[in-house]
Amino acid sequence: MTPGVPMASLSRALRVAATRPCRSPAQGLAPRPLTSGAGPTAEKSVPYQRTLKEAQGPSAVAQGPSRPLPSTANVVVIGGGSLGCQTLYHLAKLGVSGAVLLERERLTSGTTWHTAGLLWQLRPSDVEVELLAHTRRVVSHDLEEETGLHTGWIQNGGLFIASNRQRLDEYKRLMSLGKAYGVESHVLSPAETKALYPLMNVDDLYGTLYVPHDGTMDPAGTCTTLTRAAAARGAQVIENCPVTGIRVRTDDFGVRRVAAVETEHGSIQTPCVVNCAGVWADAVGRMAGVKVPLVAMHHAYVVTERIEGIQNMPNVRDHDASVYLRLQGDALSVGGYEPNPVFWEEVSDKFAFGLFDLDWDVFTQHIEGAINRVPVLERTGVKSTVCGPESFTPDHKPLMGEAPEVRGFFLGCGFNSAGMMLGGGCGQELAHWIVHGRPEKDMYGYDIRRFHHSLTDNRRWIRERSHESYAKNYSVVFPHDEPLAGRNMRRDPLHEELLARGCVFQERHGWERPGWFTPGGTAPVLHYDYYGAYGNQAHEDYAYNRLLADEYTFDFPPHHDVIKQECLACRGAAAVFDMSYFGKFYLVGLDAGKAADWLFSADVSRPPGSTVYTCMLNQRGGTESDLTVSRLAPGPEAAPLAPAFEGDGFYLAVGGAVAQHNWSHITTVLQDQRFRCQLIDSSEDLGMISIQGPASRAILQEVLDADLSNEAFPFSTHKLVRAAGHLVRAMRLSFVGELGWELHIPRASCVPVYQAVLTAGAKHGLVNAGYRAIDSLSIEKGYRHWHADLRPDDSPLEAGLAFTCKLKSTTPFLGREALERQRAAGLRRRLVCLTVDEKVPMFGLEAIWRNGQVVGHVRRADFGFTIDKTLAYGYIRDPSGRPVSPDFVKSGDYSLERMGVSYPARVHLKSPFDPDNKRVKGIY
């Protein structure tokens, strides 16, 4: 408890903090001292009746482990916080015998014990809504039914505050998504909000979102009940047992694998370790040579004295004030996210049940917002302060899944202070990952393999991005927002050329890629200014930031017409797209043909010179990737556009944002199947531009030394040709539904080839275009985007991509058996296209209604400028549970619910634009 704070009112704390001198930047980034070296004193309090430390008595680490260590275990979970306990519980439920949890001190002693324990069911992610629903089910129902113990769950509801129109629009989006998942929510007027929460000031409100079945969890009660339920199924929990090392072996195929966990009290032989060590996860990762990209920060709240009339009120999130109010009996806990959080630079491995002294200079900014929202707080005393460490990640998403560096080393950490509410859902998925090789849900957004390997140990990138993610945690989630932190990490050869032509860049896992082109001059991305925090000078007159601010809307942005011009130029003449950030891999070697047959759902065993669009699947038939695979002719000497190899060879082009995921998936399959071949990454060595549109042939015929006629250069083929004298690989492909070619170019040749294309295209109306145009053009044509229309829990049959699967052949491939079972049973859901005549923007998460029932939600939406309509794609189900047939799809009366408003929609089984595919054949 901070000295001098007890019984002081929040308003007094505000005045005192205002009179203190500001800390220097060096002080602002330094760790604050602990209240005591051994942990909290008896006067410390958190908003729970007890902690596990209080329940179990004084520390006993020096006395040794709470029980003897087994010599072997099937799985060892490291860390006894929310994620560790949830993972152990779900492993036990899946029947894993011999699972062991090791905790260096006592359960919850790291960061879980002091968490606020809030659970909000609605977030702007369909996957997170599903994960939260499972957590709620576990803590409110399953555990009590299994053990007879109460976890401490309190269902007091949740209230989201909107003090501007955009915030209320965001909440309406959440409400619409909630309808697809059966989450009850209501948009309330200020008067209705006042009736629900009489102590609240509603004078500045636009409205609120009320979710009556939100609630609050108790960390001690939840973790105790989880471990008891796990122990009843044969799992072991061993406290007071710090891990000192992880033994890794290299198998005869050269693959590094987990072998054992070492402690001061002995070792446990195990093939699988789960790193649930929270703030300490980076240190545990280093024991095995695994990079864990997270940082530790102070995160704080204060607990008030008793407030008359606060009993039974819902928890409150006032995002615009960056503050939350958690009900604690007859008091409130008040916390939030500030733009200048304190970093914990030197993470101590002796820290247990510990807290920092609260830095009022940092925390004061939350007090004003809290008092404005609940004015009685101005006269309310502060009972205690709670400032503890939490781990934060570069994209504010957890780190999960198998580490790419070591097989059998799994991550379940970096939960950005949301480990309690995401713990149940993530613990279940992590258990499935370990037991079945894949999670049940789409966990790509949490998969550690989403980050490029060059970023996971780049401390500047991790620190900058984690800071921005923390500072913007309560910001409105706009569909086209971009980070300002950690930019310019990976730039392709055309970056400066495009920047000079007005390119407004997007960032995707380190890569700068073209978003769109502004006619208003250059808009470079500047170094990160920490939003003026820590003594940094905030950028002034920042063109990129101004353009980004125009995106902060749920309406069409001001540059909507600029993107329209790029799209219509592509449809009417031609556009050149820089796609250099794509992943470009070679799969070569004696077993490359066998590997390709197994990896790729389509038949790629075609003659050299062919290119095939295909998927890669997991064993459950879910789609891990869609990509193009080009067959190569073997050669004895390496060249800039092909390595030397014997046997078979393939050139793979994959989306740059998911290149690391593809690399890891392929590598894992090659290791599991022990194929004798190489996967070579040439992403940085090659650039790629794509020229698309009716005039593309005429333009490129002036640049390339090859015949581009249909007969000489058919669709889905590739050749080595010269472009303005430079050797390139030309592929006749389209991702926008037009006649076009991709040019894959050695890095040193990218600029002259690009300039030659621009010169040749000038008289044909060629324009530069970016990924915002690609998004619109591709959805208009009905082309799928991986991780939007296609995810690891979507099959190609459900997505309308059966043509990519060689099911008519007898060739085995990964996921084939699952697809055959699905085909025999009938599709329980199906991806459909919907169009809306009214000119209204949609972005995804809208509820899909059919005949008065919600049958799904929109995965991806955009405006199609050629057909002049909004298009949306989403998976629909039959509420009766029967298979979804084409007749079911066509017979319904559809509408899309956007922010609580219903818009009539028309359903399509085929793309409404060029359904006969004439344009890609050059037929106009």
C-alpha cells in the first residue's frame, strides 16, 4: 500500500500528483522499487478475500518441492498462473496421463494473484468471442459441477461507455457480432444507463453497451479449483520448484527437440514443455534457445473504500477515458491503460506475490476519468493500491503454439493482462495443439509463428510495438488502422520509388507494403515518437499520421475515391502492383516431389513451366495456406532465379503477411514425414511486381522478350524471360480477375524493370495501385484471402475451393481423409457471397440473417467499384443442424446487420463479377 494514500480521496491524490515534479525520461523507464524484497507486506490488499499465499502460509521455497518430482512426464507445464492451470486442466480432460505443472513458488504468485479478473464477452474478433465463451463456461459452470467448489465467479454484468459517435458505432458492431454467437447485449441510451447505474454521470454520453452476463473471476478460487479438477484426473502440481534449465537433443534428422526439464531438485524426462511463465517466459525460453517476444510493464489499479449504492452494479469500461471500474463488493477497483507505462527492465526471478509502489505521476491520468464517470469517487477514500508486473506483446495478442526453434516446446504466455479471461479458451486450444497437433479453432492470430524470425529478438521492434499496443489498448479498433511503432524494419527494393510516387504504406509483420497512392505528395513513415511519452518530442505536421487519422471512421474514408480510381484503372486499362513482400520459397531435392504431393491439396506433379493454385491443409482438413506452386526444371548450377538441385523442384509464392507461418508449417511437415529435401527462403533476394488489366499484354509485350499470346503463354504457366535486358520469371496469373502477369525479379534488377514497365505503360493508362485496391478487386472477383475467408478451421470444401483438391485421384495428401469424411457427411456450413445495393461500408463481423434467423457473420467485406456495391463473404449454417446445400443457400431471404441496422442482401454462389472467367483469359 503506498504510504500516505489510505483514506485519502482520489481527488486529493490527483492534487498531490499534480504538484510533484515530473520524472526525467530515464526515471520514467526505470523499474520502481519493490515494497519489500520478499514480497508484499501484510497490509497489502487486492480485491479478493484471500490469495493463495495467505491461504498457504509463509513461503516454503527453501524447504523444497511440495511433492517429489516424477522421473518422467508426458507434458511439463511451467508456471502456475491462470494459463498454466487452465492448460493442465484441459490436458487432463483430454486424457493426458502424467502431466505435471511446475511452479517456482506458489500458484498465482507471479502476476495472476493480483489481476482484476474481469471477463467481457464481446471483443472485435470472432475467435476471441469463442475463447471468452469457453472461459466463462469453465469458471461459471464446469468446474463447480466437476468439483463441487465455487470458483468465485460473480455475474454482475458489463457496461461499455461511449462518449462519442464512433465509439458507439464500435459497440454496435460488437452487438451485431454477439448475435451470431448468442451473446445477449443491449445498446442503452444515457437515460437507460442512468437507471441501470444511478451513480454514473451520463451527461457526456452518446450511449452504452450493456452485456448482462459479463462478470468477474477470482484468481485464487479459479486456479485452486482448476488444479483440483486436474489432479482428480491424474495430473500433478508441484510448487516451490524453480526450473533451472531445459535439456534439448538433436535427432538424427538434425531437428532440435525437448528432452528434459531440469530443477535444483532433479530432472524430469519429457518430450513436451509448455511455457506458461508469464513475465518470466522470456527467461524460460532462453533456456531452450527459444525467442519469446514480450516485455514486462507495471500495470496498476486502486481499490476504494466503501461506496454507498455501488452494490450489484456492473463492471464498467470507459474506453475513451482509458479507465475501468471493477465492482468489489461495496467498493470499486479503478485502473486503466496509460500512454507512458513503466517498463520493468530487470525482471527478478525472486519476485513472488510482490507489488511495486504505485507511481502516482503515471496513474493520475486515470483518476480524472474515473471521477468524471462516477462523481462520488471524488469524495471516496483509497483503501489500497495494486501495482504489479504484466507481460505485453508487440501486437497485444498472446504467444501460443509450438516454437519454431525447438519441437515439443510450446508457448502459452504474453497475455497482455487478459490471462484470466482468455485462459479457459486458450488453455483448451493449447491442450488440443499438444495432443492433436493443431488447435480446434483458428489460433493463427495467437500462434508464435505469425512473427517473422528477424523480429522475435529485435528488442527495438518488440519494445516499440508493445508500448504502442499497451497505450492503444482502449482505442477504437478501426478496420484500416496501422501501427506507427516498429516501422521500416523490412523494406523491399521498390520502397523509395513508390514513396516518391505518393505511396501510403501498410505494415505487415515488419514489411512495408503499398496500401494506396495519395495524389497529395509523399507520406513517409517516421521513427516512433512514443506519442510524446518519456521525454520524446511528438512529431508535428506528420503527413502519414494525418492520412492515417482519416481512416479513423466506420464510414467511407476521404480517400475512398482515390482507391476507386486505382480499381477502375485496373479494370479499364492496367495497374502495376508491388508484391515484393510475398514469401518466395524453393522446395527442392530428391523427395521434393513426394513432399509436394503430400503438402499440397492440388495436383502439382505437372511438367516444368506449369503453375498451380493450391491449398495446404492440416490433418483436420483445415486450410493452413493458399499459394501458387510452380514446377521447375532441374539444373546443375545455381542462378538468381533457381537454386541448383537434383530430383524435383518447386517455386512457392505465398502471402507476405503469413510467410513465416507457411515456412513453419512446411518445415514441420517435412520433419514429421522425414522427406529428404530442402526448403530455401529467397524472400529477401527477389522482388515481385504484377501488371494486371486489359492493357497488360500490350504493355509487357514492349518490355519482355517473349511472345505473350494465349497460345505461346497460356494462363497458369511461367517462363524465364528478359525484361528490359534483365532475367525475370514471368507468370501468367491473376489475383484480381484480369489478364495479367507477375514478374519475379532479382533484387538488383527490380528498379530498372519497374521503371521500364512504367515507361511502356504510360500511353496505355497504367497506374500504380496498392493492397487496398487488391482487397476490393479480389473480393469483387470472389478470390479468397487466407485468414479472412480461409482459416485453419475452414476446409476448402466449405470455402468453395474443392477444385484445389485432388480428390478424384488416389494420391494421398495431408488432410485428405478429413475432407472425404466431410464430403460424405455433407457440409455443415458454407462460404457465401452477399451483395448490398445500398452504398454502405462494411468491414466484417456483421451478422448474417436468413429468413429472420442469424445464420452466421461476415468474415470479409469491401466495396466493389465495378459492380458499384458492397460485397461480403461469410460462412452460414442451417439452424436446424442439417447440411447446408446449394438449395438452402439460394432459397433464403437475406439481410446483413451493420451496427444494429439491417440491410437487405442478395446471395450469390458465384462471383457477381465476370462469373464465366472471361477476363483472365483475355476475353473482353
